[in-house]
Amino acid sequence: MAIALAVKPYGRRFQQPLQTAHGLWTWRRGAILQLSNDQGHTAYGEIAPLPWFGSETLGAALDFCHSLGGQLTKTVPQDLPATQFAVETALAALGGLSPAPIQGDLDICGLLPAGQAGLQRWRPLVAQGTRTLKWKIGVWPVEQELAWMEQLGQQLPPPCRLRLDANGGLTVAMAQRWLAACDRLNAAPQGCTVEYLEQPLPPAQFEAMQHLAQGFKTAIALDESVATVAQLQACHRQGWPGVYGVKPAIAGSPDHLRRFWRQSAAPLVFSSVFETVVGRRAALDLAAAYHQERGTTTALGFGTQGAFGDDWDTLTPEQLWQRL
Ligand code: MG
């Protein structure tokens, strides 16, 4: 059956540019693709690349789509994981294989701004029912941030939980200080607990992170280290004992991701790459399937609604396609 493919790039401006390990992120650029079959059915997929996380660039994704000449005639190569996700989720939807949405009761992790601002920002989030909060660290001097964490640990009411995300920005000595502080807080929590420390060191220092994981009780989650399913498998083969953070929109084939979690006991935590409604629905469907199969309720890192100065979060995929 012939499947027609059309693609439209998009750009969304963040209300507040995001501080990342690679500088300020002001525009989220990606593309929506539309697949149509000769029975008149249509489905959408989203290419939301994150090149500094190891995915292809938007340019490479668009080059591949344009090379198809309007027809889906070949499978997407492995080195285009964000495009793979877009095409395969759209194909599944076109074939009626998308699961019914079961997103209502998923617990979403809230995002705190880095630094002292986080000490105030948690209040409205917790008031709205958020119980898991992510706070970026490694931005200010470690002494200062540890003192703020101490305060957060006392302020946040139980059963709140903190996820600390270093984006690979710590040294081994700094990571040891953080983990020791987390262990102390978790041993005698006055308020919240720390669920895990995410990606303390850069991906190249995998062995050092394994040593850290063995030396402390607080879990370590890998994130930058496991951007694609191939990297998830590699870390699992090397015996990673902690949590695996997964961003489905850049991980590659959803089928391969499902196979990975069905064949391993690796605990996964799903998160967003600031997709539009198209990628978000597909990624949350995968997360919901994982949670259902595993019977877990770990909070999802999808607290990204309202990050842009537009009304796209209120649109359906069809409406968004028309808008582009
Ligand atoms: Mg992270």
C-alpha cells in the first residue's frame, strides 16, 4: 500500500529561554510529518531532535524526509532516531495500532527553576498536587546549592520527592558530596526525600558513575548516557544498577524500546523533549504502556506544558498541522 508523506517544520519560542549545559535554548525547532494511505486515513508523527543529546539535527531529519519524494518508501536509518520515532509512531497510528489514551492517572514531575528560585517555585506546584519535583544542580557553587537543598528538604512536605539533575556537570568529588548529602537527608527526612541524582558526570565517565552508584544509597539515574535504545542496551549490558531516563522522542524505534523493557528489569523513567501535542501523545502512550505492564507509578518528566509563548498546547494534532 502506498503511503504519502508530507512534512512541515515548526519553531516555538520558549517563554523563558532554558539554561542548558550547551547554553541558552530559546527556540524549540522540529517538524510534524503527516502520513496518508490510499484509503484516505491520515496520521501524524513528530520529529523533535535534540542534537546535543546525541540525536540527529533537524536539517538531517528534513534532508531524509525530502529525499523520499513524498512517499514513504524505505525504513528510517538508525542514525536518525528522532525521525524513526516520528515515522514509526505515525505508521502505528495509521494502522490503528495506537493504544487508547490512558494518560489520566499518570503522575507528572514538576520542574523547578535552578538555584534559589526553586525555593519559592515549589509552592504553587505542590498546591496543584505535584508530588515529584525536578531541580537542576551544578549551576551555582556546590556549597551554595547544598545549602539550598537542605532548605528544600525541610520545606517540601512529605510525601514530596526531589529529583536532582546535574546534566553531567559535576566532578567525581562534587558528586560524592551531593550523594552523601542525599543519603543523610534520606536517612532522616524532615520533609521530602531525594528520589535520585540524575547524570552526575558526563557520559564518557560511565565507570566512575558505576563506582558512585556502589558507594551510596541514593540512586543515580542516567539520562544523557542513554539517549537512544542502543545506548540503553549498552549500559544495561555493562550492568548499570540505577535508573534509566528515557526520552522516547529521541530514543529511536518505539518497538525496540518496548522490546528493551520487556527483556530487562531496568527501571525506566520517561521524559519529554518539549514536543508538541503530536510527539507528547505518542511518548505518553509509550510511558503509559510501560507503567501498565510494570505496575509502577513513577512520576513522568512531562511537566513541560506552558513553556512556550503560544497556544499550541490547546490544539489537536490536526489543528496544529493546519496551523503550520
Ligand atoms: Mg536530565
